[in-house]
Amino acid sequence: MDPLERFAELAGQRFAAPEMAAEAATRTLKQVLGLTAALVVRPSDAALLVTAASVPSGWGLVAGHAWPRDEGPSLDGQRLLVCADVRQQWPLGARPWVAAFGARAVLGVSLGSAAGAPLGMLIGFDARSRPFEPRAVAVAQALAALLGLHLERLELLRRHAALEQSLAEQRAANERLERMSQTKSDFVSTVSHEFRTPLTTILGNSEMIQDDGVTIEEVREFAVEINKAGQRLKGMIEDMLDLDRMEAGMLNLRRERLDLNALVGEVVAQIRPIASRHAFRLQLDDAMPPLLADRDKLVQVVTNLVSNAIKYSPDGGEIRVVTAREARHARVSVIDQGMGIPPDALDRVFERFTRVETGQTRSIQGTGLGLPIVRQLVRLHGGRVWAASQLGRGSTFHVTLPFDDGVEAAR
């Protein structure tokens, strides 16, 4: 092939890596000039690294071969290296990188530099002594310049990709900081609002007890209110601490085989007396096998979901709790007829301190920790939780929990 055609073909290629461009250049130099071997040497840390080699197997040179800087070809300031016969022109001891194999004639051309650093050298070898005519030198120089352009282009692409990655990481970090800032604001807002109510109750009733005219019966009543407020305050603090432990991976499950239907029934039976405005309906799958799970944590999951359904359907209505055996897991669904959740908030309700603010929800008490706790507990069990909703028509919260291997095998 004519050198110009070969160069045009090489120039039109878009190499994905420097090694690919170097390999194509060595093949081209070897073929166009009829050389015995060709290679590309590039600087790497304290060594000179062969990044591509088209040489006879007996020479022992392969891509990845490295020379110490003082034993390899000089890349700094040496634009051209021409030698018709190394045995006559060079003392071999001064060229250990040539003495290591049977080369006689050597033609090396610098690949240029980028940002002040040498890119490397394209080197051709011949096993016989031969002078390199100006045309051969010009071919090698043109090929080296072309390879240098490819290497510069790839380096620019690498830097651009690294910059894009850095910018993406910076954007992600900024988003995390914004979320952390928002979480902090939500935390301060929630704590100041939710903690103030029980504290006001505690302080107010404790002041009333100090009144000289208060009766024993009134003291008992005030004490009951103080205890209720204290229990509520304690519960909110425990929720925050539990969520921190779960997110830090410090909460261990105590798994046991349990009856999911019985657990759901017990939770609803405990909640029913304090939710007189709601009608509860259980739809429990009789074919549900035992689950291997932490009983206390699953009670907390179902309790939080049912309590959430009660809280966000303040006008009453039916609350359905459904269990179903599916292929690889058990499903629990809690369905209410409450105010519903906007579509853009369905995922956010599982984030800590998140509350969907509407005219209807402003009067509803809560720290916004119940659903995040549900998500963390379900994840610890290897399950999944999600919500579906229609504004004004209610919400459905689904939890799936995997069966253990024995249940799957039985199926």
C-alpha cells in the first residue's frame, strides 16, 4: 500500500486507547519501510515503557517491557535518532536497550510533547545494516507526528472525561450537602414543633401541682398528663436513636419462625380500641407459611403502617390490612381511605423528618420518622416497601418480606 494511503487510513481512525494507536503505528512503520521490528516507547514513572511492539519473537520484547530511564532511549530533547549500524557507530555498552537484541540499524523519531512532557518515541529496527535515506526519515517523522496527534487527542479526551467525572462528583456532593442542610432544617423544625407540645404539657401541669390549693385528685390527673407527655417525648427520642442505629448498621435482628397472620391480627387488636372512628378489615391469606423474622421489629413495622393510616385518615373510614403469599415473598398491604399523598411525594415520605405539608396535614402531629423506620427495618429483613396513592381517596403501603430457603423449596 502507498504510504500516503496508509497514512490517510491511520489518520481517519478513532482509537479508544493509546496502546491501540501505538500498535497501529508500529505495524505501519514496519510495513512501509520494510523493517524487521518497530516499537513505541513512552515515559511512565521512573521507567520507559514499551506500549506497543511489532518485533520477532526471538528479540524478547513485548508490550509492557520497561527500561530504567538511564538505560533506554533518551526522550528529552532528542527529536531524531538515526544509526545505520550500531556496531560501528555506537559502543554497545552505551546503548543497553539496543544491545539486548539483534538490531543493527535504528531509526527513532520523537512523538513530540504535550504540556511540556515528552510523549515518547517511535523506533524502527532492522536486523541488517542499512542507511536510512531522507525519504525513510521523512516517513518515520510523518508517522510519529500522526501518532503524537492521536496520543494528544486521547489525553485531551481522558482529561475531559476526568473533568466531567469531577464535575459530576461535585454536583452529587452539592446535592448531598443540600439534602443534609434540608434534613437539618427539617430536624430543627420538627424537634422545635413536636417536642414543644409535650414539654409544654409537662411544664404546665408541674406548675399546677405546685399550687397550694390543688387537691390530691387533681394532682393525680396532672401526674397522668405529665406521664403521657413524658412517654410521648421518650418515644420520639427513641425513634431518632433507633433510626440512627439502623442507618449505621448497628441494629441486629433476632430472627425466629413466626406466624405473619397472627402477628398482624394482634397488632390490629391492640390498635382497634383507640381508633373508634375507623373500621378495620383483615384479609389474611390462609396459605401463608411461617416467616423467619424478628418479631418485635415486624410488630413495629405493622404498627407504624396502621398508625400512619389512622393518622392520615382523620375523618375515619375503613382500613384494610391484607396479607398474601407470592412466589418468593410474603406481602403485607395497609390500605386507608384518607387524604392521600401527592405523586411527587410518594418516595420522599420514606425520608427522615419528611412530612407532606397541606392544609389538611398541618394539624397532624408527628416527627416524620415512622415511615423511615419502616423502610430501614424492612431492608434489614431483605424486603422492600413502597406506596401508592390517590389524593383524596387514600393510600396503600406495601411491604414484601422474603421467605427463607426452606419455604421456597417447599413451594
